[in-house]
Amino acid sequence: MKINETNRIGAINPYQRNIETGRQEELKKSRRKDEVSISPEAMEMLNRSSDADRVKKIQELKQQVASGTYRVDADKIAEKLLPFFKQSSES
């Protein structure tokens, strides 16, 4: 009986590792990556207001909310939303 022949089992392991590595690389390639695109309108809105103006406006709104004097103007909101809903219903 030869005991030295058990090393042949170990020869399979490097081959198996190569197969598993290949599978892992295929999985990495097949995974979809998230992508974000910003519309031109959003970029324009971003560029319109400067940071200092925005910070000032946010501070004013925070103070109004904290003091309870902030009021939502439903008419203004409706005026801004109406064109959006008209456009989306036409498509």
C-alpha cells in the first residue's frame, strides 16, 4: 500500500482555485453598476442660486418654522406643480 500517492488530491486544489477565481471575476463583470444622470434643468437650478444666498434663505426658513410663523402658500405650490402634471399627462 502506497501512502505517498495522497498528494494527487492536493493537485486538484490549484485547478479548483482557478475555476473559482474565474467565476468571481465573471460575477464582478456581470454585476450592474448604478448610474446617476442629472437633467439639464436640475443643473440649471443648481447653478442659479449661490451658496451664500441659499444658506441665508435656509436660515430664514428655519427661524420661521421654529417661531411658528412659516406658512405654506398652497396657490404657489399648485402653480408650480400644474405645468409638471400637464406635461406628464400629455406624454
